[in-house]
Amino acid sequence: MEIKLNIGYKQIMKLIRQMPASQVARLKAELDDKFLAGKSKAEITDLQQMLLEAPVMTDDQYKVFLENRKKFSQWR
């Protein structure tokens, strides 16, 4: 038997506040870094994924960029 509930964040927090301290500690232990890290990796947006896969400047390109920026600053 499986029951699915649609509960909001505020309701969950209200329920957690009603729990004894030992159960809150147990819940916190179960929501360890591995669980949270796994959830956050799965929630990467398309924009974030595109930025992570985007090309980066080479050292030479960066030097040219800095030179151009310096020239534009002097030009103003």
C-alpha cells in the first residue's frame, strides 16, 4: 500500500517542529550530505548545464582581452 501526499514546505516544517528532539536528530541524520548532494545534482537547470559545458578562454585569448580592455579604458 502506498500513499502520496501533496504537502507544502510550511506544513512539513510545522510537522517537524512537533516531533521529539530524538526524532528530529534521526531525520537530520538521514538527510545527510550524500542525499542532499544527489538531489541538488539532479536539479541542474538547462542554463546551468549549458554554462558548465561552455567553452573557456585560453591564456592567449585572455591576454588579448586584457589588452583590449586596457585600450578601451584609455580611449574613453
